[in-house]
Amino acid sequence: MARMSPSTVRAPSIEQIRGAADRLAGTALRTPLVPLAVDDLPAPVWLKLENLQPIGSFKLRGAGNAMGLADGGTLRRGVVTTSAGNMAQGVAWCARRLGVPCRVLVPDHAPRTKLDAIRRMGGETISVPFDEWWRRLIEHDPGDLPGLFVHPVADTAVMAGNGTIGLEIAEELPEVRTVLVPYGGGGLSCGIASALAAVAPRARVFAVEVSSAAPLAASLSAGGPVTIDYRPSFVDGIGGRSVLEEMWPLASTLLAGSTVVDPAAVAQAVRLLVERQRVVAEGAGAAPVAAALAGAAGVGPTVCVVSGGNIDAARLASNLVEENP
């Protein structure tokens, strides 16, 4: 299979995002925007509950749009993605609906909950060491696996699907001023920022990273992409050793900055969401809430994008009873 050239990646236009919204009707849910039940915050905070999607994650939007735009001949050979879990579930869910094979390259530390979900949906998982998985992600390299390759981040169609979240936020909360978004590779935050730049230009979008893996914050500080020491934590859906090269021009211009939170603060946010909101969020999904609780909510209404809820039951239980992850 030919690799996609990273240099071809562009931010989605508002027309592409609106087209994605039409394309995703009947596939992705229009998720609710609900107030965060916490007093003494500097601004009102809402939760955009993407954990309520059929696969428990926003990734259904990007996967569904990319596959909806694909050539039928290529699609019949199947789909391939590189994913720690949630994008794989989105691709597998759509592949099952279309009746085509799905193959997923996963890092060897991927959580069991997400691997089990991929297999339940009919996807085949191919585990590789993290370094190999990261190389394939950076190089857009599916190896010799046939079919449509859907990159989980650096794909304009994927970002357009993610951008539909921004459209929904602006329609329901036109006065929004700050949006906090978990940052893994930048496809979610840059998609949302692309939409809001067109329909709610006063809103600022901030990435949220975890301190054990925050390459965007380091790169913004350095003025260009840098490699960091990566330490895995229970917050498995975000973070990495570096910013994807093709995403740097987008992230550095579309986003207002990066807010970094500790894994312990994320664990506390997971617990708070269960106790006060009856919302189950994975670490990445709870990170924006941790940021808001730490004071990252700016002037005016703030939205935390709860990106997913696919957390291992044992990890969730430990977060509910322990002070530290």
C-alpha cells in the first residue's frame, strides 16, 4: 500500500466540516452539553460528552467521515489504522456496518478494555512494540496490510469529522470563549479549532496534556517540534514522544496554547465526574476537567471536551478509592 505524504495534510475548511456533519447523520450522535456541577470556578464550565458515542469515544466522527469519503474499490479491500484503541474502535465499528475487513496496528501497552472492544466489533488487532507503532504512525506506514489506510490524526477528512464537535458547541453555546481539548496527536483539537475559527471566532481552543507526556507544551516553549521523555501513565489516550511533524503547523497556529496537568489531578477528575455527574470518563477524557479545576477556565463560558469513556474497570475502581494513579 502506498503511504500518504504527510506534507499533504491540511486543516479542514468549514465547508468540509459541514459536509462531514451531513455525512455523519445517523452514524455519530449529537452529544449533549451539560453544566459541570462544581462551585467556585472562574467561569461557567460545560461538558461535551463524547463518551456517549456508540463506541464510547469521539473517534467515530473522524473514522466515519474518512470512510464515507473513500473510494468503494479501495474500501472493499478493508481498512487499516494505527491506534491505541479508540480510533480502532471507530474504524472497526464503521467497517462492520459496511461489511469490510478491519485491521489495527496497536502498541503493546494498549489497555485490554480497548483491545476487547476492537475484537468485539470484528476488528483484527496486530500488536507491535511501542517504538515500531510510533514509527508507523509518524510515517503513515501500514506495511503490507491491504485496503484504505485511515490515519488517526493527520488526515483532513478525519479532522473534518472531529470538527463537527466544534459546530455543535457553537450552535448550543454561541457565547463560548474557551474550549479545553485533550491533545494526543492534534486531530481533535485542530478539527474543533478549525470549525470554531469560522463560526465562533472569539472562542480560544487550548490543548490539554498530561505532565508525563506533553510534547506540544515543550514544542510551543521551544518554538518548534522537540522530542521529550515519554512516561506511560493510566492516561493512555493522549501524549507521546513528539508532536507529529505534519501537525505542528496546524497546532501551533490554530491552538491558543497547551495546559499541562498531572496524572494525579486527572485521577481526581475521573472520580469527580463519577461522583457528581454520573459520567464515566477515561483519563484523556477527564484531562480537560482537571485543567478547568486547576484554573484553566478562562474569562467567559468554557467547554471541556470529554473525549471518551473507555477506561478499564479495574483502573476506574482504583481511581475511585485512591488519591494517586
